Amino acid sequence: MHIDTGDQALRARALRVVPGGMYGHMRTATLPAGYPQFFERGEGCHIWDADGRRYLDFMCAWGPIVLGHRHPAVEEAVQRQMAKGDLLNGPTERMVELAERLVRLVAHADWALFAKNGTDATTTCVTLARVKTGRRKIVVAKGAYHGAVPWCSPSVLGVTAEDRAHLSTYIYNDIASLEKAVARAGDDLAGIVVSAFRHDYGFDQELPDPAFAKCARALADASGAALILDDVRAGFRLTLAGSWDLVDVQPDLSAWSKAIANGHALAAVTGNDEFRDAASQLFVTGSFWCGSVPMAAALATLDELERIDGPAQMHAMGTRLREGLAAQAAAAGIGIRQSGPPQMPTLMFEDDPDCAKGFLFCQEALKRGVYLHPRHNMFLSAAHTAADIDEALAVTREAFGVLDRS
Ligand code: PMP
């Protein structure tokens, strides 16, 4: 019997056995019509959907793919470790090597522990702040994403008031609002959570104002609370030292995941010596957290990012893309806003409250084999070459043309 495996057929099959046909941030329901839900494979900076159509990929699996899909050095390290075993009754030497590597690379890190998802890491940081301080209150930026469990999910479905009883919010980059939130927490403040930069879904991105970053550090110091950096999305793309190293501010704890192992499932928490005892006491674990294969992948990923200066390379390619888009939009007389670091660009259109222009632009690019996102920051990888960027720009020129005529 022939089973149809194209995108439409998979959607129909999934609807019967997968909630909503797909759940969470990878549902295509929030994307323009025509975006595929199912994929078949990836190679370098290309992906193929379930119908075999190839796209130049500017989402990189929403961040994890930092060197390109199936990077040979990473996959070789994976095979080598796989031959010895992944899950054993405890970690292997890979864990110690990787912790040593993070302590060397990450400016604030004196130790590292490992988990699977970004949410594991952010939740562990928040818990650690409470263990260390013996206090309860956590302040987070309004609208910032830190994961999909009750304390931080953007959805309130299934969330009780108690889950968020000790959470209060401030506005990213707004010193007065951060001071107010910290004052409200009073002597019960356990931690201040900051994102690497403001990368909220559907908004222009904002890099951290150095004065805001310094203020967050000073407020944490003055109250004895933890400064927690959620570097899950930006980590290892902007710099290997931790994203706030770029503004010369070091957190106490950082949460990492996404790019750390070029697509293999791994998360990490790094911390400074002040938090070492608390981290030794805390019971955190998971059945798959000690898997050595993703750790071997992470070591190979970090080797390669260091060797080629991945962040600088992605910065150069992201800048090439940004400058090309700016010139095309100007030539077409179309108002656009580009924001965020070049390695993680966001493109929005002026006078586009319902994102109709963004949707049309991305649909036209998709039809021509370039996978963009109309509302979320996109991701460059070190596999994107100047020729790939120029190929993408040849397509976006046509997409701007369609927009101009519409
Ligand atoms: N923090 C940030 C900034 C993220 O972007 C994400 C994932 N998009 C998370 C935390 C949660 O990571 P995960 O989906 O791996 O649990």
C-alpha cells in the first residue's frame, strides 16, 4: 500500500493523532499560507520540505543550527561517541571536557551543569537564585520568552495564579521600571532575569542599553539577588563569551541551549563561584541529561565556532543581507525596519499593523525558495556564504517588486 508522505497528507494524518496536527511554536498556523509544516532533511544552509522543495533557510530550526545542517565535523563527533554509547549510568569524560570548555569560553562561568532544553536551563537558574538567597521574588521583562512551563509560558492556559505569585515584570531597557520592580520585591528579591537583547515575538528587537545592563548588575549586587541571563536564543551566535560580555556586564547565572550543539539536544547552566554551593545542593536531573552524544556534538560545535570565528562570520553575512534589503526597499520606496544583531535579524514593514505586507513578502520569498519569518527574529548560520546571501537578495528583490505592485 502506498502511504502519502507529502506535506498535505502528513497534515491530514497528524490531525488524527497529534494534538491540533501540531502544537507549540512550530505550528505553521501562525505563518502565511503556503509554509510547509513538515520537512524531510537539511544540509548546510538548505532545508527540504516533505514535498521535496528546497529552501535557503533563514530560521535554522529556530536557532539550534549554528554551523549549518548536518555539519560534517559535528556529525563525525556524534558518530564517534554514538559508537561508545550515549546514555550510561552516569556521564562520560565529555561532560567534564564540556564544562571545562564553557568555563574557559564564558566570561562569568566558574562551573557548568547540563540539561536538555532551554526551559530546563532557565527554570534551573530561577530555582538556583532562590536556593542561594533563600528568597522568593523573581523579576522578568514583560513579554520576554523564557520557556513553556507555568512560571514563564506566554500562554496562561493551565497556569494558576500561584505559579506566578512571586513574579513581577519590568520593561526591557527601562531603568526606572526595573528599579520599581526591584523595589516592589523588596528584601524578598531572589533574581533579576534578563534576555540577551529584547527579542520579543512580533516586535522590533532592541539591543541592551549598556546603562540598563549596568543598572541590572548594580541592583542585583545591592540586594544580594542573582542576575540571570537567558542566553538560550542568542548564546554562541553573537560571541562565545556570553551575550552581555558585549556590554561588559557579567551575570551570575546564564541559561544556554539552542546553538550549543548545532541541533543536538543539550542545554547548560553556567554560574560563578558564589552560586557553586547552591548548585551543588540543588536536586536537578533528568533521564536524558547526561547523554554524551549531544555533549560530543557541543564540543565539536564550539571547536568549529572558535576556529572559524563563527559569530564574526555570521555578523558579516547578516550585515550583507541587511544592507542588501535596505537598498532594495529604498529603491522600491517601501518602508522597512530592520532590528536586532545581524546574526539574528528581524524585518518588519512600516504601516503594517496586521503584518499583511510581511506575510506577502515572505510568501513571495518562499515561493522562490527562501525561507524567512515575518514576525520572529531569523537566524544566520556559519554555513551561509556571500553567494547564498546574494541568492536570497535576488529573491527578495522580486518579493519587494510584488509588494510594490500590490
Ligand atoms: N529562552 C529563550 C530566550 C528562548 O528563545 C527559548 C526558546 N525559544 C527558551 C528560553 C526555551 O527553550 P526551549 O524551547 O529549548 O525549552
